[in-house]
Amino acid sequence: MSQIAPPFDPRPLTEPVDKKAARAFWRQVRPSGGAAASKIIAAVMILVFLVLFIGIGGQVFGAFFRAGAQLGSGLGTIFFIVPIVFILAVVTGVAFAARALLGGGDAVRAYRLDRFAHANGMTYDPGMADPSLPGMIFGQGHGRRSSSLVRGQQPRFVEFGNYSYKTGSGKEETTHRWGYVAIRLDTPLPNIVLDAKSNNGIFGSNLPESFARVQRLSLEGDFDKHFTLYCPEGYQQDALYLFTPDIMARFVDHAAALDVEIVDDWLFLYAQRDLSTLDAATWQWLFATVGAILDKMAQWARWRDDRLAADALTRSAASAPQTAAVAGAAGQTASAATPHPFVATPAPLSPPPGVAAQGRRLHRGFPVGGIVVTAIIVVGWFFMFGR
């Protein structure tokens, strides 16, 4: 990816595709493991259904045809038409299911995304299980998998992808789907979350994590109308250094529909829908959004956590008595006129890149929406059955 800004080439997303070439490409890159196993299970289920359909359905349809023959024209015609329409519907459904199992749709989609990625200086990866990313959505539930990954390396590493995980089990199992953009930063930064207000639900935030209210920080201008910003306690001035008015304007103008998380040396953009798609308008928006953010990100590389220098100074002071004792013992055997190197005055300490422990992760809070829903259910149950 030579640049993340228009112009870009969206033609591979819509150009005609050689389906034979697409299937050959998919055989080379398709993910293995859980995804393949689920398709095998689905194929067995379809086979069992067909056996039952042919065995039982044959008898039922035979009865329909015999009844139609006895009734003759008029009402008897219905007894002929209904089974035929039902059979055609079942055959069509099985054909679509078989196409999905054989990877026809997946193959064309992957082939288009791969060609789109290469046309724009990027690379394509079909995905993986349990991606090792530190963002909040990547540690939820089970059955975690990323898919349709489009990556660029210049001017910095950026990954566009889709992601899913499951919560619960059995009949209560729920699949959660997200789209994300992961941008690699030059230096670790404090854990900061921008919770977009435009995608919140009736009970508040759509994010899978809740954060303690004491960590909220209000910023100037219209920023608070679009985002709720959370930063670790004691890092308010650091957040103000990072989110200057020009950077706030970029997020409001380009990313107000996305939730944002800064954690370690990553910046994540989240949406509860696929972001790596075959829709050219979505890609144009994402490219413009990322380009606008990258254009203002250079000053973040200069941020340093002063707490790290203070910690280093504290450790240096704690070790000073021991160092002085070693220097004194060594001085007994040295010339009194020769200063010992151990007693030289240390140079002033400057903070190294990194974040002190208290700033690396936000403190989680109580999910207010979940508490409200639970309270409504409990009160409803009491009024219905508690009397």
C-alpha cells in the first residue's frame, strides 16, 4: 500500500471474474481447521436430509399424485402442482447450500479482494483463528476468527478485516460480528477509548466492554457530541496532548460512525458490520478515514510517559546506598587522589518509549444496559408470578 488515500483502484471489486481461476485460487488460500470442519458437518446434515426427503417424501408425494389422479381435472390439479413446487424449492435450496459448501461464493469474494489488494499495493489473507491483537473485541467469548484481511505496509502497517466470536453455548449461543481497522503506531500509548455515540443502542454503548465513569474526559468543541472519551485516571493531560483540536476534527469528520481504541502500540477502528467487503464505497470511505488519521499521527510518536522517568529515578535512588557502599569498598584499595568511576554523577534520565503500568489498561465498569434489562426482567417476573 503505497498510500492510504484516494486515488485508489476499485475495479477488481466489480470486474467479471473467471470462476475457474477463482476456485483454483481459493483452494490454495482457504483457511483450514474449524471453518472446514463446520462445512463438513453441514454437508453431512444436507446428505441426511436428502436421504430422509427421498425416503419419506417419496411416499407422501406418491399419495398426493394418486389423490390427484382420482380427482381428475380441477381440484386434482392442485394435488399435482403442490408437490412439484415443493420439490423445486427443495432442489433450489440444496443447490445453493451445495454451492456455499463448495466455496463458490467464498472463492469469488476472496479472488476479488486479493486482486483489489494487489491493485492498491496491499496483500490479502483469508483470515485466522485467535488473532493476536490487543483490542477489546479480540479477547471476548470463544470461536474467535478473523477473515478477509487486507493489509498494507506503507506508510505504516494497516490491516482491514472482519472478525467474529461466540458467547454462550447450545441454544443460547450467539455469534457477534465486527469489522475493524488495525493501525500500528510508532510508540505505545495510554489505553484510550472513543465510544461513538452514533452507533449506541437504546441501553447505551454497543461496545463489548464497559468502563468506569470516573475515567471519562470531556473535550472542547463538538467532540463530546460525537464521542465519549475514556482515559486512565491521571492521564487526562496526556489525552489532551494526543487529541489536539485538529486531530479531534479529523475523528469527528471521518470516523464519527466508528468506535476507536488506542491500546499498546495499536489504534483500532471498530464497526458492528463487515468492513472488508466488495463494496467500493465502503473502501473509499475507509481509505479516506485512515488517510486523514495518519496525516495527523506523527506528533503521537513524540509522546513520552513522564511516570517512567520518575519510576527509573526512584529505582536509581533506592539503589544509591548499595552503590555507594560498593564504591567505598573499592576506594580502600585505590589511590585517594583517583576518583572511582562508580561515584560519578549520573546523567539526567529521560522517559523511554512505553506506558507506566497504571496507564496501560482502562478500568472496567458495570454494564449499565445489562443491569437495566435484568432489572426489567426481574420486576416483570415478580408482577406476573410473584403474587
